Amino acid sequence: MKENLIITDKPINNEIAQEKELFKEIKKMLYIKYLNLFFSIFRFSLMFYLLSLLGYFPSHIRPTDFFISMHIFLVLILPVFTIINLFTVITGVLNRSFLIKKDVNNYLESIKYICCCLCCICSKNVGTLKLVTFIFSLISFIWSFYLLYFFIQDLKTTNNSRFFPYLEKQVTIKTILHFADSLLLLCQSYFYYYYEYFLKRGEIYIEFYKRLIIKNRNKEADFVRNELPINIDNFLINSGTEMQNV
């Protein structure tokens, strides 16, 4: 077993400081895991409300190619992704089955994931999920600013007979919620980024887990173990590392 755990680019020689740093990272992983679950459930609920506002648009918007493409994205692709992502997060949290793959190109896999989204293709590779969620967040932000631009155009137009106060209220709510959904997607992309960071350092946490067992600190060891994938053998194979002295 290694005498010193290298937990940063600049190793910390003090063992107590090392433990504090590692526990801090593991606790952060615990919080992120449940925040990701909460955000996924919240976005699933938000999706139905946004779909109910689908027919409300600023009156200056015209049915351009961009508008039609975004409409398809909002009606079909994003809701399907939201459902798949919820299922992925729930099963990933309950089964501790998130993983990283060293032998795949995350960019190519992300494109495949988006193209096959309507076929309900799931992925537990956090590198792919990070990129896909980030892409959807960017698209959603673009649509939000697009809505905001035409909404402002409507407000500047005097005596706009097609823009009644009721419609103004619905479009305002719709624009705000799309911005909120974009922000939630961006947060989830960060959550997957931290998952990836955490899993890449899996060998360090396993080594830490072994030390806690040797010291008979079983409660803390269980806490560390519960944040690692259930099947450590497959996890280390997929991440491109080897298990030593476990």
C-alpha cells in the first residue's frame, strides 16, 4: 500500500490534511449526486408546464427554418432527452452504475447519443452525458434569447392588437422558464463533469477506503465505499486503471 496518497498536483504530506481533503471531495460527490437527481425530477415536471405553453409566442416571430427546427427540438427531442436523463440519473444513483470510458471518443459518442435520442438510447458514460447536457443547455439558451428578443420587440410596438395582456403574461412565464431550464441543464452538465473528475480519481478513493478499513474506521469506510460504483472491478477496467491490493 502506498505510504502517501497523491490527492493533488502538489501532494499534502500531513495525513490529517489529506483525509480532510478527500472527505471534502467525497461529501461534495454525495451532495452532487442528490442535486442531480432533484434537478432531473424538477426538469421532468417543468417539461409538462413548458409543453402547455407551447402555443404562446411573441407576435413578431415568423415561421422561419430556425423557428421550425427549434420547435421540433422543443416538442420532440428535448422532452425525450428529459425522460431518458431522469431514468439514467435514477438508475445511476440507485445502482451506482455511472462510469467513465477511456476507449471511446466522447464527442463522437455524444453525437450518436443525440441522433439516437428518439430511440431511447441510454448511456451511463459521464463524459458523454456531460457533453450532451452542455449542448442541450446551449441550444436552450439560444432559444431563450430568441424568445426574449421578439418579446421585447412586441413590447416596443404600440397598439399591438395581437398582443393582449394575457398573452404577454404567458410569453413572459414561458421565456423565464426556458432560461431556468437552460440553467438547470448547465448545472447538470457540471454535475456530470464532477462525476467524471471523481471517477477518474477512483484509485485514490479505493486506496483511502482500504486505509480506513485497516484503521478499523468502518463507518467512515462505508461512507467512502457508498460513493464508489458497486462493481469496482468493471469500474477500474472501464476507467483504464488496475486494482492493486484491494
